Amino acid sequence: MVNIFGVRVMLVLGVAAMCTVGAFGAAENAQTTASLVAETPKARDARMSWWREARFGMFVHWGLYSGLAGTWKGESTGDSGGKEWIQNQVKADTWEYAHEAIPHFRPKEGFAREWAQLAKEAGCRYLVFTSKHHEGFALFDSQYTDYDGADLTGRDLCKEIVDAVKAKGLRVGFYHSVIDWHHPQYDYEAANQLPHPLRGQPSPNGPRNHAIYVDYLHHQANELMTNYGPIDIIWWDYSKEGNDGPFWRADELMRAVRAAQPAIISNNRLYHIPDIEKEDSVARLKSWKPEQGDFTTPEQTVPSTGVPGVDWEVCMTMNTTWGYNEHDHAWKSTETLLRTLIDIVSKGGNYLLNVGPKGDGSIPEESITSMRAIGAWMAVNGDAIYGTTASPVEPPAWGRLTAKPGKLYAHVFDWPQSGVLEVPRDGRTVTKAYLLADAGKTALQMESSADAVSIRIPAAAPDPIASVVVLEVAR
Ligand code: GLC
């Protein structure tokens, strides 16, 4: 057991020492955004190509909050909402929080291999996990703080995860919070929208120096970008108006990240996030410059039209929390999760579906069950997801469409009782139709009219959640 008061003393000294060290990409290098990273559209497409094909990733929120599991000092903090915010909810300072949470954070051997195995089984092509969430506890081994997994457990948890994910042939990414409720120089009064458990109260350690915290942020990003081999995604969280890009010296940070990891793909939350949870916010979801990130991140909702013209990824929870909450039983059904994946892909986006492991790193049974069910479906129907693009037509009443050159995939949610499936033709000639679940690709009878093709389908749906009919098409 680590003596957290020992940790506290070391940390404060650590910060003082750290300030003298030059930042990762010095501040004086900061230039205008326009010249941030020189890249042709073709080079960008090449860099983005694996991500655009992947379509489905696993998000993992895991930190000290996971062990608390939504319970504070023996009492439930409620059955809904993001419990990775529990420290803010109970308004605990970092020492009280660490004191309560640390005894419950006990990573078991092999937890990372279980995550990677589940992601693989589910058909995810990438995994993004919290290198550090708002609480400030780093899963990686950081020389700039003692508030990290290595100092606590003697293991580099981040390395365990990265290695396990790569060993399964999956891409790996870091979710990294720019907000930090632990660092003594995180100046939560410096902007209007900076959350902190003690917000509204004077800082217990006197006036804070935001520049020192930003150096720390850059140093830790450097550690993440240089100590764990090739990293595929950096998923920042988050900036708001008043604490957007310049507040974090974002251009400099992005430039340094790309210099260390030239192929990395980044979300846009280091600069500014619009009202991501509002369905109608498509214009706002598109309001960032390409050099400020590669994709935009609608959260917990699927924009009805997708986000046309840009790369986007919906992140979503399986119940109502990102970090584990033992009181949250509002699990979405496999049907909902799978149909949401199909809906997103039919609109041209990616799906980053969250699991919140417990304090020992084990994933809740409900999440395992759903992930495996999605995986079983993907094993049969993955061709209709991976490498596909948005439907060329409006969603039909019976389900959704995805497309590939020469193919349309009809994902049928409501299997027609009439025995005939009508698929909008949109000027295409359909040359053959068959069930994706049919390895023999037996041609289904069909008839074309001006607008649609009518396909004779078997009486019973191959899959109660979504059955895929493949249409081979020519213009
Ligand atoms: C929000 C929340 C955070 C969660 C994230 C996932 O920004 O602050 O708790 O990690 O969304 O998208």
C-alpha cells in the first residue's frame, strides 16, 4: 500500500523541480495555425485510411474512479451519469479523493490482455483508453508526477495495455485529459469553463500558475508520444470557450505530437468542442480547422444526417457512465448497440463504444456479453461495415444501407413479412442479390422498377437484429 501522504510530499517537490526543465517543443516555436503541419490532402487521406476503414473502436475509461464504482464513503452517488466525475460530484480535494480511491484500485495481472481480447472478439479495429482522465491520475509512468500507475503499483499499466492491444493486431490510442484536478498549478479560476471540485473556493495552495501546469501537460504528452512506440490516436479532452487552443498552447503541442508520431490521428477537442451532445449541432461539429484535429466527436448521440464532408466518430456509453458505476443498471441492449453501429456507419461515421472496467481492471459482465454479441454479428457481416461508406440514399423504413464500390449492403432491421424487400435503386443496375450470411451466395430472385429493386427474401430473417442483403451494382 502506498502512503499517499508520502506521495503528496514527493509530488510538490517534483513540480518545483519540473519547472526548470524545457518543455516538449519550446513555447518560442509557437507559430500560426495555418502552418501547423504541412500535409497534402493526399497524404492526409493516406494517414486516415486505416481509421476510415475501421469503423468500430473500443473506448476504455479506467482510473482511480473505477475502484470507487460510484460509491463515496459507503454511499451511492446515484445510478446515472459519468462517475469518472465522482471527485467533482462529491467536491473532494485530490488528497481526500486519493485516500478514498487508492485502496480500491487493484489492477489484476493480465487485465490488459482481457481488454484486448474482448476488443478483438467484438470486431473492434482500435482501442482508445484513458492515459489520464480529469482526476489527474496517470496510467502511464511519468517522471513529472508520483500520481501515476507505476508509482502506485510498480507496474507500467500503460505499457501493459499498449502491448496487449498491439499483440492482438489492433490500433491503439490515448484519451488524454487536458483538465487536471490533481496538479497544484492547474488554475481552475483562469477561465469560466474549467471544471474543478474546488471551483468557487480559493485554491488551498494559494495563487496558481497556469503556465507551469501547461508545461506539465506538454511534458506528459511527450512521455506518451515517446515512451510507448507507435501510437495511432491521440484523443484530447477538452477545451471550451475561454480555455480553447491557445490556453493550452495547442499549436505547439499538436506540432510536437505530430513530430514524434507522424502518422498519429487526432480528435479536435484540444481546440474547442461545440455542443457535442446536441443532435442539431452539425454546423458546430464542423467548425474546426483541419490542422486542429482530424475528426470531430459527437458524444452520446448520432447526428441525424451524419456530419457530411468531414471525418467523425460518435463516442457512446453502454449504460449512462464512462467510468464504472456499480449502481448503474441502465444497460443498452445488444440490439440498440448494434443498430447504432450500423446507423453511424450508414451515415459515414465511426463508433467508439465505451467499456468502464472495475478497479481490478475487469470489464463488467454486461459489457462483455454485448461486445461478444456484436462480435458474433461482425464475424458474419463485417464486410457490410469495414471499409464501407455512407448510404447513397435516405435511410429506408426497414433499416439502413452501407456502400462500397460495386456493392450496396441492405441492413434489414424489420424483416418484411411480405417476403419482398424493396431497395431504392438510385439509378443503379442491380446485377445480383444474396444474403451475406449465405456462404454459397445463392442469388435471390429480384425485379427492378424505375426507383427500386424488389428482392425475394426467405420467410425468416437470418438475424433478429440486422440481416444483411448484398446487392451487386453497376451504374
Ligand atoms: C466528456 C466527459 C468525460 C468523458 C468524455 C468522453 O467530455 O468530460 O468524462 O470522458 O466526455 O467523450
